[in-house]
Amino acid sequence: MLIKAEHIYKIYKTNASFFHREKEFNVLNDISFSLDCGNTLSIIGESGSGKTTLAKILSALIPFDSGMLEINGKKIQSFTRRELSQTVQMIFQNPYASFNPKLTIGVSLSQAFDGNEDNKETVIKDKLFLVGLEKNILDKYPHQFSGGQRQRIAIARALLKNPEILIADEPFASLDAVSQTKIMDIFLKIKKEEKTNIIFITHDVAAAMEISDKILILKDGCVARYDSVSNIDKDKTDAYVNELLAATYMTE
Amino acid sequence: MENNIKKLLRNKFAVAGLLIIFLLITAAVFAPLISPYAPSEQNLSERLMKPSMTHFFGTDDLGRDIFSRMIYGARISLTVGFISVVIILIIGTFLGIVSGFYGGKIDYAIMRFTDIVLCFPTFFLILLIIAFLEPNIYNVMIVIGLTSWPGLARLVRAEVLSLKEREFILVAKMMALSNIKIFTVHILPNIISPIMVYSSLAIGGAILTESSLSFLGLGVQPPMPSWGQILTSGKDYIYIAWWLSVFPGIAILLTVLSFNLLGEAVRDVFDPKENYIEKQ
């Protein structure tokens, strides 16, 4: 089993001050799911349902308060930063903020390499080709690219580490329809050609149905439903899923 | 880098600032060759002479040439300005980055210490320390440096706090970059502009503080000339010999102004986004 998550809780606390007591917000409540190798999981839900928090927990960027999370049978807390970088990579929802504005794309991408690997240039070229970009972008700065291009570069950067798990946190959030389709095609290509398992976070149910094998629906930090795509497609009795589907059709 | 220098040279204010700083540094380095008289050479028969071709900026109450004394004084002012700011930069940037990046108890401890240092009125704290120590140029530089870092530490901390939540820093963590590399490659280049602006202001501030200390007799000690000290000597003769106060005053003003102009221009040049907008 690639990922096994059991009873995960995450609480955010506000700082106490002279005028205010400390407040607690239960962001994730009793989240359990598992993912097998070769499967793609989509995490869907409304804004504020805890999707990004769960993604950050899965990539060990933030700790969780209780529960158990294992990747390949090993507890996530026992991974070193280096091990984790080769296991999980994440693509963030804002392509404008995911690149250091002071560094060229070439420098940003080369940070995925530990030392002076001989095949560095070839690997970068291959991954850029995979996302439909050329090597001549390496000397340019992030602000010289559109949102869609930056998101593609971000995908190429994440793939440079050859991670087992690629978490895409609402990769279409700030993109136009044409760019969304291009990025979706890239994910489908990665799923087919690379040995990377994708965890796709979105509120677009149609996109989630197209790319994934399993779907985890979050509502107010709780699991509203965790099932295979075919079961969700067949069983339309769940009111919340129907509401999400209806919202997708409205945006279309 | 070449482009940045070209862009800097296209900015009129930066060129003016650079020119003044270059002249000051040249005057300070080649002081013995440029100054027509020795800075401490007294000639009582020529005391309090107006500016003329023999004494460009006039003479003081002991007949010493003000122009020569000011050229030597530039050495003191620039040394104090640069070295104090280096001390401020090292302490302020280090504490600010560590405090902002690690957060929690480390941040709390550093920030409360910063608050304590900020509680004291800096100039009076400097006066107090200098009063206990021997008033000389080295103590002045060290004390200015050790008391003026809290502003920079707070500025750097605030910048780091907003930066560390930015996604490219999270990406850097996910790429398993060491904290040192995150500081040097991702954080420092993104906070360099406010640091540069702060430094340029701090150089001016340090020169002013040194001048004020020398004015009060707690800075550079006679016969070593400094701009603040020349100002002091002019205060008793302000109605009969204006040149004793005006020329060092102008020198301090121009130096502080040129560092500020340069800092402002460097801030613009280091921002690739602004470069890009201008190109378009």
C-alpha cells in the first residue's frame, strides 16, 4: 500500500492575547483513506473543506495532531527531508508564487539536483519536453511567462525528483479554460507515461472523475465520501456529491 | 549584472550619488596628496580667515586650513559609516532571518531582546556607553553598530515572515534544500532591496551620530579631525566665521543624501520585475 492514513486530526490554534483567549479550529476530523500503487486519488470539496491542509500534511509541510500516516509502510515522521523529496512532490495552486522571482527558471530547476549530476541538462530537457516546453526558457525569469506556462514548468520541476507521489493542489485554480485543458492533458500523460501516482486536489468534480481511480470528498474537514469513481458515478443518492456535480455543470 | 550596472548608470540620481561617494572615497584615500596643508598645522597669524584661493574653505580659530581638515575628516566619517553599517547588517540580518524563519520560542526570545534594546533611546545609550569607555573612533563604530541593529532585525523578520509562507520557499523545502541554502538562495535575494535601502539610510545615520558625538566631544578626539568636530569648533564663531559650520554641514548633508539616492536606485535595479516592465 502506497499511502495509509488513519484517523488524522488537525487543529489550528489562534494565538492568545490580552483581549482574546486561544481559539481552536478543527480543520481535519478523523480522516482515513488509503491509496494503492498505480492508482490516482482525487480529493474534492468546497473551499475551506481542508483539502490544502490535507495535501500539506501528506507532503509533511505541516504536522498533524493525531492519527497515523504511512507511506510505503513507513511513518511519515520518520522520513528525512531528502527521502521525502524523492517520495512526495507537490504542485501549488498559485503558479505566480511558486517560483522565486529573483532566480531564472534554469537555476530554479537545477535545485532539484543534489550535486553536479552529469545528465542534469538531459533530464531537465526531457521533463520540459513532457510538459510541452523547450530548453530555451531556462535563461528567462518567472515573470516572463504566463500562468499556464509557469504551472507547466512547476510540474516539470516536481517531476525532476522522480517522486512516487505527485500532489497537485488545484493546479487549474488561476488558469483560463484553454490552459486548464493543456494542464489536464499533461496530467493524463504523466499518469500514462511516468511511474508517478497522482493525488489530484480540486473542486472540479468532472476533472476529478476523468483522471482518478478513487475520490475522497471532504466537507467541513470530515470525509463525506471515499469511494471509487465508478461507484460514485453509479450511485447518485448522495446529496452533497450531487450538489458538487451540479456546481460543475453550472460553471461549464 | 552588466545590465544592472548599465541601468544604474542611466539613473541620474544614482549617478549623482555615486559621483559624490566616489569623490569622497578618493579624497579620503588620497588625503595627503590632495590636501594643501597638514590637517593639524596651526598658523595663528592666519586665524579665522574667510574662504579664499589660499584657503578654499577658510581657517579656524587656530589658523588650521578647513579644506585640509575636511578631507582628512572624510576618512573618519566614511570609515565610521561603513564599519558601523557592516556591524548593523551582520547582527540585524542574522537575528531577523533566524527569528522570522524558525518562529516559536526562538522568535519570542530574539524579539523580546530586540524590544529591550529598542526601549532605550539609542543616542543616550550610545552617550552612556561612550562615557564609560574611552571615547575614540573604534568605540564609536562598535557602539553605533551594537545599538542600531534592532530596526533592521525587525524589518528583516517581517520580510522573512511573509516570505516563508510563499510557495517557492515551500517548494525549496520539498526539494530538500538545506536551511542555509534556503536563507542564501531564496530569502536573502528577496529581502536585499529593503536591506539596501535601510543600509544606505543607516550609513547616513551613523555619520550623523558620529558627527553628533564629536560635536559633544565624545566622538573622535582632537587633533584627529572629523566633520562633527569641525562643526563644534565653529559653534563659538557662528556669527563671525560662518564657514566653520557651513562647509562641514554641507559635507554631512551631501554624503547622507548621496547614500540615500544610491540606495533608492539600487533598490529599483535589483528588482527584475521592474526591469521587465521598463523594457516593455
